[in-house]
Amino acid sequence: MLDGTGCNVGFARRKGATPLESSPVAEWPSTEPSPATRSKWARGLGLLRPSHAHTAFTATLVLMASTFLSRIIGLVRVKYIAWLFGRGMEADAFNGAFVLPDMISYFLVGGAASITFVTILTRYRETGREEDGQRSLSVILTTMYLVLGVALLLAEIFAPWYIHWWFDGFDAQKAALCVRLTRILLPAQLFFFAGGVFGAVLLVRKQFSVQAVAPLIYNLGTIVGGLFLVRRLGVSSLAIGTLAGAFLGPFLLNVFFARRMGTRYRFLLDWRDPGLREWVRLSLPLMIGVSLVSADSWIIAHFASKTDGAVSLMTYAKQLFTAPMAMLAQAAGAASMPFFASLWTKQRHYEFATGVADSVSRVAALGLLGASAMVALAAPLVELLFMGGRFSLGDARECALYFAIFSISLFLWSAQAIYSRAFYAAGNTFIPMAAGTVVTLVSLPIYYWLYHLLGAMGLAVASDVGIALQTVSLAVLLHQRRMVSLASLDYAELGRCLLAGVGSGVGVWALFGALGRVLHRISPGQIYWTDLTVLLAGTALWVVVVKWVLEKSGSALPRVTMKRLGMG
């Protein structure tokens, strides 16, 4: 495939190098001192400094570690909600209350404030016009404060009508509670938008540490709010804590460190500002289109509202699934975005194409491996994490089924995150959102049909089908536009990981069945110890089988992983 300058980017790489070892993005030069002059501890701690300029690889490591911690806290948050409210009315109302705020953010902000700003600010920075970039930042923020503020005010007023329409399966009491919680959560969208804009300033400078910490504070907000206020305010305490977390983490933290970098905001309106026009041009497709990546949870909540407790169970399963998905897809995508944008701006199309393809190959390969463990160990994992309080064993096993089905598509969610950011980095938001809108419209009857055929389980299946369509469409569109060739994916490595995933998954599934039956006979009723034993033994077996299959099949993944972690 040609990169537009006559360069073939289908398979060309360094001689003798595998795709996993040759990504130009992963080898972006660092401004740090030579690793030989610093200890491993000093280098590790240095990655956490807010001012540290990361490479794509170190940025991915930091964001993956942060996402892991954030998701751990997020699972504690889910556990706390499930313990208090199970799958009851309060839980359904609280989980449903996020849909309207998310929709407003998506359609008015484009759901990607930091993504579009990274592209714009990168262009200003690369051309030496950072002062113009700061002025445009003030203009865009001021404009969107006004637009988003008016929209949120209208949403506060019309929330009851919306809730009764979208959640038509909620009874009057559940709908009224959902309205109250929705009104508490709505202002958080202002904090997310502003935080995304200021966060883009740091991302353009390859500084990812603040982005790593902000989600931790956000998730802690819900937990702290519940701990201190739940006795007096009930489930409303969770919404108040969530709002406080959005202010302290995504907003305040980004503002503080952006100001330390010299960024200054001033109230400024200028409809002719070129930065504002560029932002509108990039964001408008994101506003008028619908991507299944966001719409999936909205559609599931709409249909699930007709089944009592299904909104909560599907939400718990989806949030558990998004922990590893975010580590792969969101962390890798966020880390790669500034580097892809810089490569494209400099017209280094060959390196852009191979960088995207190699990133997709890596995250998809890891996604295949992770999915095998998640599917095989779904039951003991969900039981161990969530069961207790008002969340029963039956609830846990139903939730585990949804989680296992969601997990099958882990590699697809991971791949599409890289593909979509390849378009965004090239300044093209129209094509991915047009494709996403078509995929969403095509998927709607699939959700409807599978829900009526299989109940709530059908919604999880439809989610997998929809994200498969989304991923394939993005890959084909990039290929057709000669941006990233389908031929440049590392199919051999993906095949090895698929083989290792299937082999380890089957082995863990067999162990789970045999060990579970034995332990239940030995200690009936000790479900926690049984689940913990099965989970530990299953994980150990999975690691051994995966490592053995990958090494025997000639995979570069174990060697490259150990090398980049400084252990090989």
C-alpha cells in the first residue's frame, strides 16, 4: 500500500524485526537522561513526575498502571453499590441516571474534547504558534461553557420527560428516583469538558501522569460520598460523591497542572477565531454522528429497563469488563494519539501507518489472551468480587454470564480504539463517525431481535456483534484510503495468541469444573474460599499454558514484553 508519497507501507519494516519489535511510535526519542546513568527505581519514579515527557511506550505503561488502579477502585465502587442496593430499584435508578448526562456530553462536546484538542494544539505547537493556541483554547472554552450550560439547564428541566421515554420499563417510583439522581449528575459534564481541554495541553507535551491520577480521584469520589452520606441521603449520596469526584479529579487536577505549564484561560468570545472554527469542523461530525462505542451502553440500558434488575446486572458486568478493556484500549489509544498526530502533521505517513498497524496488532493479541482467561474464570471472579449484602449468588451467576459474553469481544474493543484515533490524528473525524452512525443504525434491530429472543443475555451478544461491525468498518476504511494497510497487521502473531488463548481457556475451564466440584463437596457453603482457590489455580494454569504455547509457536510477545519491562 502507498502512503501518498510513493512509499509502500504494507510490510516494510527493519530487516529481521518483528512488528512487535519495530514500531516507530514505540521508539519515539525521549528527552530523559540515558537509562544507563539512572537506577531502575529512579527511572520508574521519574515516569510519575507530572512534567515528565513520555515516549509512547512509557506513556502506555503509566496509563495502563493508572487504569488498573482506577479500575480496581472502580470495582470497589461497584462492589459497594452492589452490597448496598444489589439489583434493586435504587441500583437501577442510579445506573440509569448516567445515560442522559453522557448523551449530552457526547452530542454537544463530541464525546472527545481531549482528542480533538490534541490534534489542534499539536498543529499550533509544531508550527510555533503556541500563543495562538492558548487564545483559541480560551475562545472554545468560553463558547462551550455557554452552550453546554444552557443545554444542562434545559436537561434539568426536562429530565422527567426524558426518563419516562428512554426507560419506559421503569415504574413511577423508580423513574422519579432516576430523575433526582440524573439532576445531581448533570453538572459534572462541565467539569469533564473543561478538564478534557486542559488535559489536552498536557498530552500535547507528552505528559501523561495527571491523566493517570484524575480517574482515581473520580472513582474515589463516589465511594467517599457513599461512606459519609449514605445513612442520611441513601443512594443520592453516591451521585453527590460522583459529582465531587468529577470536579476534584478530571477538572481541578488538569487545570492546576496546565496553569503550571503556563496556560491561562480568559473569558473570550470570538466567532471568527480560526481555532474555534477548526474545533467545530473536527467536533461537528462527532456531535451529529453516533458511535456504537458510546451508544452501546445507552441501547442496553433502554432495553434492559423492561426487565427488573437487568439495568444493574448489565452495568456491573460491563464495568467489570471495561477494567481490562480500558487498560488495553483506552490507555494505548490515549498514549498513542499525540504521537500519531505528530507523525501525521510532519507527513511521516510511512511511520504513521506502521505505528498504527503494530499498535493494533499488539493490543488485539493481548485482547485475545485476556478474553480467554476472563471467559473461563467469569463465574468465580464475579462471585468473589460482587457477592454479598443484597447481591445474591443467583445475581452473581447471572452477572457472570453477561460478563463472559462481553469479554469475547475484548480484542475488538482494543483494536477499534487504535483505529479510530488514527483517523482523529489525521484530522478526519467525519469518516469514523459516519461509519459509526451507520453501524449503530444497523445494530439497533440486532439488539431488538436478540433481546426479544434471548432476553438480557441477547443484549450482551448484540454488543459483541455491533463492536465487530464497528472495528471491521474502521479497518477497511483506513485501508481503502491508503492510510493503514490491512496487510500490515501481524496475522501470524494474532494466530499464535488465538491458539494460546483457546488452549489456556479450555484448560482453565476444565480445571474450574473439576476443582469446583471437589471443593464444594469438601466445604459446602464456603463459596468464597472455593472461588478464591479456583481463581488462583486457574490463573496460574492460564499463565503456564499461555507462556508454553507462545514460546513453542515462536511468538515474540513474551520476549518483547520482558525486554520492555527491563526484565530480559
